[in-house]
Amino acid sequence: MLLPIPAALSSSDSQKNGPEQAVAYLQSSLLEVMREGEKLDYDGRFKYLQPVIDQTHDIDLIIRTILGTTYWSQLDNVQQDLIVETFRQLSIATYAGRFVQYEGEQFQIIEQRALPRDQVLVRSQLTKSDGGTVNFDYVLHQVAGEWRIVNILFDGVSDLAIKRGEYRAILQRDGFQALIEMLKEKIALTRQSP
């Protein structure tokens, strides 16, 4: 059985839906993919999650922030397009590789609060089947009236900050092509999940 591809949020939907709804849409899609874990292989999860990630994440801003203005401005248009698309593929692949099998996990949104620079923090928690919890905090901003994720904190650790340090070090030490190759290697590793 194949899952239907999630329908895109229409403009009118996104205007009435706030940051919490964007996060809830992502999380419910992740749970659905996990529930179908035995029926969906990696490619099926990737295909299902691709429009979800495209609708809920501001991939362009995330990768520009990771690289920083100095590195970003040194890339030509072709390189910028390549890094954005490669990072997009990695983002989708990461979700497809990590959210594999449902074992009773549940997401709960805890709170939403305003941040500087017109951003919003949506705090949530994943309760695992063993009762353990993982905090997922999302930073979002609006793009053309739609709320998009620009950073995720896992138990208080910023995914953006980790990637910023890692990616910039590779750029500085080995150059742009080495960064692209590293991202492609990470994509290939996610494909090894069941």
C-alpha cells in the first residue's frame, strides 16, 4: 500500500495556519511514515516526505545561514544552486533515514513564543515507546505568508550551529567540492537504513 503524497498547503491555508500548525504538519507526517514503516522502504519514505520538507523548511535560508555571508557570496550562481539542492536532498534523506518504524512514539507541542527578528519558537517533545523523551524545538519565520522552519534544536542543541561549524571547516580546509562530496556521502549513508 502506498501512502498518498501530502497535499500542498494552499495560500489561504497557510495564512490561517500558524507556526504550530506547520510543526504539527511535519510531525504528523513523520509519524505517518513511521506507522507505514513495514510497507515503505527508504525510497517510499523519501518520496512521501519530500513535499512535506519543501513546505515546512526554508532550505535556502538554512544553508545560507550555515555557510554565512562571506562563504555564500564567494559562490557563483551554479554553486549556490548546487549546494541548496544537495542540502535539500540531505535534509529529506535524513528524515527518511531516521523516522523508520513506529513503536508508539508521540509528539506533543508544548508552547509557542515570539523571538527577535520576527521569528517564533515552537517547543515540542517526542515521547518514545520506553517513556523517554526528546525535546524538539523549532525556530520558524514567515516566507511569503507561510511559516517555515529555519532551525531545530534537539534537547537544546542547535542543528544549525553544529552544521555551521562542520560545513565551514570543510569549506575553509578543503573547498566547495569537498563539501558537496561530504553531503553526498551523508545522503548515501541514509539510504542504508531499512
